[in-house]
Amino acid sequence: MHEIASQLRFPEGPVMLGGGSLLVVEIAAGCLTRIHPDGSTSLVAQLGGGPNGAALGPDGRCYVCNNGGFTWRERDGALLPSGTAPGYTNGSIQAVDLETGEVEVLYERCGDQRLNGPNDIVFDAAGGFWFTDHGHAHGRSRDRGVVYYARPDGSSIEQVIYPLEMPNGVALSPDGGTLYVAETVTGRLWAWSVTAPGRLGKELRNILGGTGRLVHGLGGFQLFDSMAVDVDGNLHVGTVPSGISVISPEGRLIEQIRMPEKFATNLCFGGPDMRTAYVTLSSTGRVVAMPSAYTGAPVNFQPRTTAA
């Protein structure tokens, strides 16, 4: 494991670019940042609010889930979110031109419902994207979570899954036939069959209703964050405080990879053989790279990298 960037403000949403560069959002700084192969960083765009998850779209722009913003506190050398930012109004989906830094706000609402706290995003092969809305706490109440499906040209957004409890990471199986969603506070990983772009199967979740198949649920105090997928369909889920949980599509916990801090929130695969894992260590502002025993699955619309 080696550190490739530091002194970032709660990095998340890693996205590999061609030539070995890496994009990350800095949630606490409200920006999208490029990490160059030599470890230097440069500002791509100032986004405001709380940019959270990111993915490249079919037009080459970077699509960002913006949660609307947090307040922050430092504890024992770690930077942590502590509440909803003063002046918060809503979250949004933004599209960033990586050459010019121009930012377009695509969605702030779905019909009459505002976007509360968009968190993570994944594109399907058809060019649409799924994203989670984690929500915010408001005093003694909290938003219920949602999964939406939208088009990258701003023409269509619809609610597909509701309600969920603080949905965070979202991912597709390598064949695109299964959608996975991780709930943070419950430590539960759910799956739905994808029947068409933006359409899911109706498998019952449990006797209380709702849909989706329970893939895995962690015991004890373990919180799920965002995730990546390998070529065998295993889910690599950022898990607070345990590291990276590797879970098979059938729901077996294969292993937990310990990390050098408690807030290993997200990862992506890269390198010439897709056997390098890039992990955001958010609370200490670092991004690290490490060889992986797993081969990452190709991501739709993301260029293959050549740097290890």
C-alpha cells in the first residue's frame, strides 16, 4: 500500500481516468479534484454543497451526486461530518466538463420531491444512471432513502426504490443484470434484478413488503459506505470501521481487508490489469493504492488505465 495523495478534505467517489490520473470529490471542500500520476493535485471544478459520488458518463463528463452539504468537526486528527450545513436547501446531480470545468445542474427534483442528499452513482450500458439519495437528518426527524434512475441529458428522472434506510453505495453486476445497494446504518446489502434500463424485478424483500433480495448483513457496529465490483461479481464495500468487506454475489463474506484508518469509504480498480485498488481514506484526507488479489470489473464509459 502506498499513499498517492494527502491533505484532501474528505475525499470520496474515486474515478479512474486514462493515463493513470484519478478523480475524487472532496466533500468538505465542495470540489472535484484530479490526482495526477506524480501525486500532484489540481482543481477540476468548484461544486459547492457536498459532492459525494462520481462517475463518467457517455459524453465524457463527470456526473456528481451532491448531497447539499454538511457541517464538520475534527476529532483525534480525523475530519468527520457532523450534521446538515447551515443554509442547506436540497441536493442535486451535477455534470462537469473535465476540460473546461463548466458545471451543469441536471436535477434538483423528481417531480414534486426535492433531491435530499444524493450519495452514489453508477451508469448502465444504455447510458442511464442509478443513484442513491441518502437523505439528511433534520432535528429529531430523518429523510427516508430513495434510489432514482435518470438520463444524463436532463430529460428524465424517476423514483424506482422507496423507502430505504440511508442508502449509500450503488453498483451493477458485471453483466448489468443485478443492481446492488448498500444501506449505511443497517449494514445491509440488497440486490434487485434489472429487467430493462431503469426497471427492476419485483422480488419481495420480506414479510413487511418492499422489494429486493438481502445479500448480506453485517453484525455489530459496522456501517456500509460505497463499493466497487470485481470480474467475479464480488462486492468490495467500504465498511466503517472494519476496512473493505468483500462479499460474494451469493452473500458470503469472503474477507475484510483492514485499512490504516476507520473511514475507508470507497474504492475503484485500475492499473493495466485492473489489479490495483485505489481507496479513499476520507477522515485523514488520503488516497492510497494497493495491489489487489481481485481483478476489477470494467466500468461503463470509464477508460482503461495504463498506470499501476
